[in-house]
Amino acid sequence: FDGLKLHGRYYEYAPGAPIELMLHGYRGNAERDLCGGVQRCFALKRSALVVDQRASGSSEGDVITFGIKEHKDCQKWVDFMVEHFGPDVKIILTGISMGASTVLMAAAAPLPPQVKGVLADCGFTSAKAIMYKVLRQIKLPPKVVYPFVRLGAILYGGFDPERYSAIDAVTRATLPTIFFHGGDDDYVPWEMSQENYDACASRKELVIIPGAGHGLSYPVDKPTYLKALGDFFGPELSAKE
């Protein structure tokens, strides 16, 4: 949306299958963070378009903005998918960690009818909240340090961490949204998904996977993850036999 060239890779389960648009986490890339997600998509008879977010992988950009600008990129990917795959395409917005917060923010805006739902795995509530958490973790006083972090983001990064947030966006949600989180996540606390779930205005479900660390809910308990997704979205979001 602001002139950067973004990179994605498409993995097709079958022609005409529903497609998950998959976004990775902070300082990650599509190949590293989403390879298991492609396997999961195929298990559910879906194709996958995995993308490198701005300033990550093969995509252009210098600044990661915690979903503030990335959610607009996500909306542009949706436009591309409808144009490229046609008006009958069925799309699920999927994100892990920062990618989860990104798709939640993206889904708050009007989207074309081809977008059928949202999958948010271990997302945070807001950039401010996750920055506060990290500052506490490294034993810095958030109330003292965060204002300088925010000022630096505005002056040098070109974004305000408080301009958008996932927890605000979900109050305007209209798409079915399923939340996953690992019960042993020590990076993004599972309570953040609980908060997002509680605030979500659309049809929703929250699945906490005991014993799973950050971004590891699917590999820790594949049967539970797959069943929850299949039950939530139903057979209409799987490829026809």
C-alpha cells in the first residue's frame, strides 16, 4: 500500500481449494515460521499462500511495525488473491504471533466477501502491551522506558505503536475467529489471547494447548488443533473430494 514490494509463495493443495493467507511473527519469515502451517493446511484440504512480511525474508522494507502497517499489507494481499484466483476463491486470514495480531487488525476493516474467517495463533493484544511485557522481562521499568520507545518509533520508524491494536480491532470483528495459544507460552502470555477472545464481537472460539510454548500449539497437539479448526469452519472450507 505504500510502495514496498512484498514476497509470497503459493502451495496448492488442489485447484479451487480454499486458501489460507498466512502471516509470520516478529523478525521471522514465511519459510521458518509457516512450514508447519502449510502441512496443516494440506491436512485440512486447503492451499496456502505464505508471505514474508515487510522488512522480513524476501520482502522489502526496513521497519517492523507490530501490525500497524502490516495489517494494511494483509488487506492488499487479499485484493491480490481475489484478482489472481477469481471471485469464487475462499480465503482464511491466518497469523502466528505478530502475524496473528496483524490479521486481527486487518479483519476489522471492510473486506471482500471471499474472506470467510480468521485464525489467530498466539497473538498479542497491542504493540504497547507486548513492549511492556518485554521491558519487564529484561528488568527495565516500562513506564519510564516505553515513552522513549514510542517516540523513537514515531520519529525514526514512521509509526505510532498506539495507533492500532488487535484488542481494539476485534471489538469490530464480523468474521468467525478462532484463537489458539500455547499454555506454556513465555513470550506472548496466553492471557493475551484470552483478552482478545473476550473482546471479540464475532462468532469465536479459544483453544489453549497445555504444554505448548510460543507458536508450538500445532506441533504439540496436532489432533486437537486439526479437530478444532475443522469443527469451527466446517467442511465448506475444505477442498471438495
